[in-house]
Amino acid sequence: MIDLMSPKRLCATGVVASIAVLGLATTSATQTASVPDFTGDNVAWSGIGGGEFITVPGGPAPVTQDPRYARVANAQARITGEQPNYRISDVGNPNLQQWAREVMQKDNEEVHAGKIAFSPRSTCSPGGVPGFILMGGGMTHFLQTDDQVVMIHDGDAQMRRIYLNVPHGENPAPSWYGESVGHYEGDTLVVDTIGLNDRSFIDAYRTPHTEKLHVTERWRLTDGGDVLEVRVTVTDPGTFHLPWQAIRRYQRETMPFEEIICAENNEQLYGDLMPVADRFDF
């Protein structure tokens, strides 16, 4: 499957998203009443909780903030006047395998020393899965047809495609967003993703993963349709001792799809991930 969001094509994401919008029909009237509709007139979904997973009780937890260091997000800083800072991962999470713990500890030390902490939005790189659902700085929009669901985050037009009612291909080539197939179970969209490369992160704490990563998502509407909830199951025997689950919620908003370009002035943030032309076009 072609990865539309490879680094070589990041500069064309706005065009890709436009093609996707023009090329897909609205939700088919032939779908049953129980199938959830995540679309609508200028419907957009805004993440609740500032890019954090909600822990599901009773099982291994996702990586969270190191309790020794208070996290001050930009939104909080605007209210309180505090100095905003970057996330510092809790490498004491017992579900992390040793190699991942060491990588994250080194990253923490570099951030303490002044490094700008990596995030997909700040470096114009794809969010991966499940990192896509935690991306901030914009809204998530949905396009639904009988045979696919397209999720577009308007920040840099990051896009995922979920093909409905089809099996996975044999040995899909690793890519940023992998191969996602899905189906509806009553009022829930179930998405299964494999074939992910190891270049993205699991979350906003820069948790790494291997190509063994397998992600299942269950998307459903709650609160009378005003809240969109996704329960994520993450399995990666190369990174975690056990599979773990987490929840992410979004608030329904009225917002047209906007073109938010991520390009200039980001060379200071991991310039090796920024596509830069080596000559003039004309």
C-alpha cells in the first residue's frame, strides 16, 4: 500500500487532502441506523486532555509524565504566567522493556540539557499510530463511505485511510501509518492496524516502538453524540512486556476544514526530518 504521508511527500499533503475530500462521497444512506456518523455540516473533533491518554484501570498503563517534574502546558502557561516546558517521560513504567527505557532516559537527559523535545506537529512529520490520535494544534475531520473511512488532522493535513470489510494484505511494507482495516460493530468503528515502521512514537512522551507494533482502536460516540471516544489497545512485544489499553476523547466542534501548513522555520527541530529542496524550482 502506498504511504501518502512519507517524508518525501509531506510538502504535498495539502494537495493530497484536497484530492481525498473531492474524491469521496458523503456517508451512504444505505448504511444501517446503528452505524456511527462522525461527519456532518462542518463537524470537527477537538482532542480533550491536551494530548494525554486516559489510563484504563486494571491493566498496564501508558507512559505518563515523570512525577518528579511538573508539566506546564502552553494553555496553562497562558493563564498562570508560568514558564511552559516539555514533557518528561516516566521511565519507571514497569511495562517498558529495558532498551526502550534506556532510549527514553537519554532523551529525557537531552531535554533537561536544553534540547527541543520532538513532536510530530513541531517537525512536520507523520504522527504514526496511535500517535495520530494525540496530535494537537488542530482538529480531526472524518470522511465516511461504504468502503473506507478517512481521518484528516487539519494540522499539516495528516491523513489516515481505513479500508472497511477487507482483510489485511500479506506482509504489508512498513510505513508511517501502516495498513488499517476496519469494520462496524453496531455503533462502534473497529480499526486494526499493522505494518507500521519504527520511525514514529507511540505518544507525546516520545515512547519508541518496533515494527511488531499492532494497534486496535474502537471508536464510538457518547454523550448524545457530543463526545467521540476511542479505546486503544497497543501490542508490541518488542517494546512492552504486556499489551496495554488507553482512552482518548474528543469534543464535537463546528469548524470547516482549514489548511494549516507546517513547513518553514522548523530546521532547528530535528532538521533531518524536514524535507528541504536543494535547488530552486525556477
